[in-house]
Amino acid sequence: MEHYVIFSALYLPSMGGVEKYTHNLAAALGRAGRRVTIVTSRLSDDDPAEEERDGARIVRLPSRPLLNGRLPLPKRNGEYRMLMAALDNAGGDHVVVNTRFYPHSLEGLAFARRHGVEPILVEHGSAHLSFGATPLDAAVVLYEHGITARVKRYHPRCFAVSKRSAEWMGHFGLCAEGVLSNAIDAASFRGLSSGRDFRAELGLAADAFVASFIGRLVPEKGVGALIEASRAIASVEGRPVAFLLAGEGPLALEARAAQGPSLRLLGRLDEADVSALLATSDALCLPSRSEGFATCLLEAAAWGVPPVTTAVGGADELVGSGDCGVLLASPDGAEVARAVRALADDPDGAAAKGRAIRMLVEGSYSWDETAARLIEVCESSAISGTR
């Protein structure tokens, strides 16, 4: 049984897009008869160093959770060295490294070199990281270019989760060979629903148009634009609109202060409640400045919910000419409000877009297809004698 070792700096129980990508890809590889080990960061002492989950072995290396856990730094203590020695002893036939800008990613690339394996690097972004602070963002740009220069020394085969992410790799002088797309098991995701009725819980009007946001409450996700849009739309006559924000992050206090009839903060939701929220939503609102391929776009599509989104990674591939959703001309609050109001005033058109995107995702974005593509890529490396 071929052994796939996936290095992902962040993983469950953390709930971001990369974490879900790693989890679902590993499950699909398992269904295809491959053995999988996921090597990630241990951000909390409550997380086990090693465990078996859904058929995959999980190894969590001791780390320091810099920037609230968004940038884990390896803590190379005795336990770290012991776990890495055990990983080296087990080896691996194929090595996949998710994202290029973590020190953890360098660990995965070095592991691949020690074992004579050509690593597969998968990019998940489409713009520089942003923390909403100009001096810090400038430092992050320098950091990203610096660490990517180190990544290039390992000569990985480069892929991305979307066409937009593949193009972004060129910014760093990396050439993406293709796409290992983010995906979803649409029927399973719908089946996860907790059945919560968020409309009833929040006392929303029966005819309210619900535009949901799911993700970290950080500047680069466009949370500020959603707050502005909720204020703008509240002053316009017509069908009531409610923006429901599901997530946690540094902008939670600002969002909580802005709550009113047109904006509600739900906090962090587990996957079952996210599914229930989307089941009762009329649109997904994602005015983000950077995404590789946002998982929430696929989750919304599974329920036939059209997105209102910027042309970030994956969004333009799903929405296309506009038959499956709305691509925002700009990520500002006024534009978000205008686009959401247009959908609210055209329920038949919104429903048609929802049906179209659900059909597209169910037919073309499955995890088994992404895993099959990865297996093909890895086997081509082995056959060509690069290992």
C-alpha cells in the first residue's frame, strides 16, 4: 500500500480551508487504497501528539502559535526530534506539502529530500497575506518572498487549488503545472446539517433575504465591507436583508458593535451548523481580497446558494459569466450592498443561479477526482525516476 505523507501547518480541530482540504484529500486517498500520514502543528497542549482519525495517522509537531495560531513556528525540542525520527523511520512513497509560506512547509520539503521523493507543493493563496496593518503587511511581503526563495531550493513540483492560485505562484517565480482543485462531497455535506433554524432563532422576517458569511473575521476576508453593506442596505426600502456572520477573529468586537436588524454575529459554528445555516440562506457573501479556493463557496453551492464574491481563487471558475452567482466589481461595502439588493429583488434569478452552481459543483468538483489527479501526478514522478 503506497504511503502518502501530507505536511500541513494547520489541521483539525482548526477549521480553515487548508485544514478541510487536507482532511478531505486524505479521506479520498484512503478510499483509493492509499495509506496516509498527516504531519501538522500542535497548537494546544490539549491536542494529542499522535492519533488515528478517519483512517489517517495524525502527527502533531510541537509549535509556538504565533499571530493567534495563524503562523505556527516549530518548537524543536526533544519531543519534536523524537516525532520526526519516528516519521523518518516510517518514510513515505509520496510527499505533499500544503502552502509555501510556513516554516512547517520547509520541514516537509526537507523530509522529502531525505527520502529521495520529489515533493508536491500545493498553493492555497492568490495574494499576499494581510493583517490589516500597513507596517506588518509590508513585513509579511518580505517574509513571503524570503521563505519562498528557500522553498525553491527543493525544486518541488508545483500545483494549486485553483487557476487563480496557479497564476499567483508565478509572482514568486514558481511555475504551476496544474490544479489539484478544492472539492466537496455535496450530498454528505447536506447530510451533516444539524437542522438548526437560524431564521427562527434570530426572529427574522419570513420574507427576509439572508446573506451569510462563513470564515475568519479578519480584514482580508472583507468583514469591514460586510459591516458597511449592512448599514447601507438598512436604509433602503424593500425586502428586508440580513447579513449573518459565522466565525471568530480580531474583527469580532467591531462586528458585534455593528449588530442590528441587518447584521447578526453568530460566532464560530461547527460543520453541522454551517450546513444548517447555508440550508436557510439565500446567498453567500464573500468580499475577500485573497482566497486560494474558499471552501465555503463549495459548501454554499452544495445547497444551491449563489455567491456574491470578489474574483478570488475559485470564485471566477465557479461563477463564470454570472450564471452561477455574482462577481463583485470591487470589494467595498456599497458594491456589496448593491449586489445583494439586486438578488433580493430578483428571487427567481437568484434561485436560477443557485440551481446552476449546485449542478456544476456536483458534476465537476468531487474529492475522488482530486485524489485521482494527485495519484496520477505522484505516480508520474515515480515512473520518471525522480525518486
